[in-house]
Amino acid sequence: MLDVIIVGSGPAGLMTGITLAENDISVVILERMSRPNENKLCAGYIPISSFRKYGLPLNLYKHLVEGFRFHDSSGKNILVEFDNVVGGNVDRTEFAEFLAKRFRKNGGWIRTEEYVFDFDERNSYVTVKTSKETYKGKFLVLACGIASNLPGKIRGRLFRNMVGLCLQTSIPSNHINIDFKKENWIFYGEKYSPFGYGWIFPKENIVEIGLGSLLSEVKNGLDSYLSNLLNIVGVEKKYSRRYFPVPLSGPIEKIYSRRVFLAGDAAGHVSPITGEGIKYSLNAGVDLGISISLYFKKKISLHDIGKKYLKLLRKNVFPDLKWGRIFLKLVQKKLISSSKTFVDKKKLRAVAELYASNITHLNAGLKFLKTFFL
Ligand SMILES: Cc1cc2nc3c(=O)[nH]c(=O)nc-3n(C[C@H](O)[C@H](O)[C@H](O)COP(=O)(O)OP(=O)(O)OC[C@H]3O[C@@H](n4cnc5c(N)ncnc54)[C@H](O)[C@@H]3O)c2cc1C
């Protein structure tokens, strides 16, 4: 019997796995795709603070970011610059391959092309049924993202006002005649999203163009908004585009049972105001890995693993999620508006610092609340 079975090789699953493997716990990751986290729809922006925290090499960045260029529906744009690199955009599969290498080096084991379709929690173990076989483990970690129905068995369902819907397309860089410099472009206003924002995030050979909106605010699909973004870069040809959900629930506490734990998107670990989830998935993975390891080291009881995990999340992940959710609700009630962000550069700095991860959501909120009230 394995100690821990993890479903999903995104940042949450891999970081949980690395932390467990570093603690000599036998762990397997089951992934439905043929490579770790392959084909994950994502713009790939990660702040440099996460790279430093986890010792990630800067060459994983496909585009360095020293500033954010904010655009509004009228065509105006303002650049907020920083003195140094504050983050960058990664290729998600390459990013996962890097973490997977670290996981394997520590003794972890990844089985790709294994689709997990169900699990069964017993008193002293968990069984996991995949497209190939049935596994037995002492613990199960569901890090299979938001599109899987497995986490719902523990967490319950997420309602339409707790989920975002994104639409994104990847355009070859040589089809866009724009020098993006060390910038990521962000688009606010009704032209670019019914309730959310649009983005143009360049990478080495492609440019990610997409938008997100709270699902409950989407009335007629998101295609016309994406077309408006494509017009900005002068792209007329139809490239394939994909929809994908993202949780915007804020902190969820019902993310574990006795032997089953949720992390990352599966547990709602995404900022409800920026839609960023990678840095929170990395943090949550470590928090969960530490919590389960403490049990194997006989430092905490079975009963206390979930409590320990929640305690760490409340410190490392939940504050941003909680404040992000509060700000999302204020925007929904039209108490905060992005329309006044373009009055002057100072007002955008707080938002840029949020993306740069230089300040917490609470502090960014306090800064822009002063100026954003209608
Ligand atoms: C369009 C878009 C743009 C985004 N841009 C950004 C961004 O720029 N920066 C940022 O920080 N966040 C961004 N996010 C959010 C970010 O992608 C997620 O928060 C992050 O990927 C969550 O990581 P995870 O490990 O929880 O799950 P995922 O990365 O979703 O990984 C889950 C893994 O589980 C596997 N899996 C699922 N079901 C099964 C199953 N039944 N059996 C086996 N394997 C399974 C999947 O194949 C996948 O590899 C974006 C999201 C979207 C949709």
C-alpha cells in the first residue's frame, strides 16, 4: 500500500508531492495527460517572489515583466513600471516538467495517461480507480483542478457566482507586429469582459490573449470580447480558442475528510480578484505536504492533519482569498469601479503592486479603495 496518492500534476499536486517525497513518504501522482500538467489553459504569469520562495530558475520565464500596461475601453493606456523584474510568464508544461523532475529526484513516481474516475474512502485506507488499475493508499490528495468532479465529493459543488469563466487563445508571436517590451497588458472595461478583465501576456514564441468573467455575469458567451482584444493586436485570422473555468470562491474550509485532502483549484485556491492561482497552489501544496508529513513523523494524530492544513492555509493562502472575495463583491455591487482607474497613474499603482505581489490583497485594497469609490 502506498502512503499517499495524488491526482493531478499541476503546481498543487507537484508541490504536495515534492514536500512529501522530501520527507521520505512513498507517493505517486496520477495524471490523465501524457505529460505533467500538459495542455493546461493558462496565461502563465507568476510573480518573482514565488520563484525566489521555491528556488525556481529564472530561465523558466518565457517573458520577464517589469511593468503592467493597463488599457481601458476608450483606447487609453497607462504603463505602471517597476525598477526590477516583478514576475514573468511561463510555459505551463515546461514549468510542470521542472517540478516533476524535482519530485522524481526525491523518489516520487508519476504515472501519466491514467484517468482517475472515482475513489472510495474506507476507515484505514483509500482506493482509487483509474483507467488502468485500482490503487490503494493511506491518503489521497485531489489536486485535479476545477474541471474534475472528484473534489465535489468532499467540498460540495461550486455555484455560478463562485466560478469564473475564461476564454483564451495562443497566437504565434511572429503573427503580431508589436514589441511588448518587459510588460504584461491588462484590459478593463465593458469592451473586454462582461465582468472581469482581459489580458495579453507574451511568451517566447506565442502570445496568450484571453479574458475572464464571473460565470454568473456571462450572458452571451465571451467570443465578442476576445475579438475586441484580437483587434488590438491586429489579428483577424481565426485561431483555436478554449474556454476553461477558474474558482473565485474565496476560502473554502470543507476541503478534507479523514483521508482525503484537496489542494489548488480543486480547493478554490485562486485570488477572486486577479484570477491568479499558481502561487497559491504552490503554497497550498507545501502546506498540505507538511501537514501529512507531520502525521508520518508521529508528531500529529490522523484527526489533526486537516486542522494543521487549515491552520497553515489561514496563514499563507486564505488572507488574499478572503480579501479578494470581499473586493469582488464590492465590484459586483458597483461600490468599486475600474472606470476611475485611468484618472492618474497613482491609482493604478496599487493594482500593479497586487499583480507584482509586492503587497497583500488587503493592503492593495486599502490603497485603491480610497480612490476607486464612485
Ligand atoms: C485562461 C486561464 C488563465 C490563467 N492565467 C493565470 C496566470 O496567468 N497566473 C496564475 O497564477 N494563474 C492563472 N490561472 C489559474 C491557474 O491556471 C490555476 O489556478 C492553476 O493551474 C491551478 O493549479 P492546480 O495544480 O490546482 O490545477 P491544474 O493546473 O488545473 O492541474 C490539474 C491537473 O490534474 C489533471 N487531472 C484532472 N482530472 C484528472 C483525473 N480525473 N485523473 C487524472 N488527472 C486529472 C489535469 O490534467 C491537470 O494536469 C489561469 C486560469 C485560466 C483558466
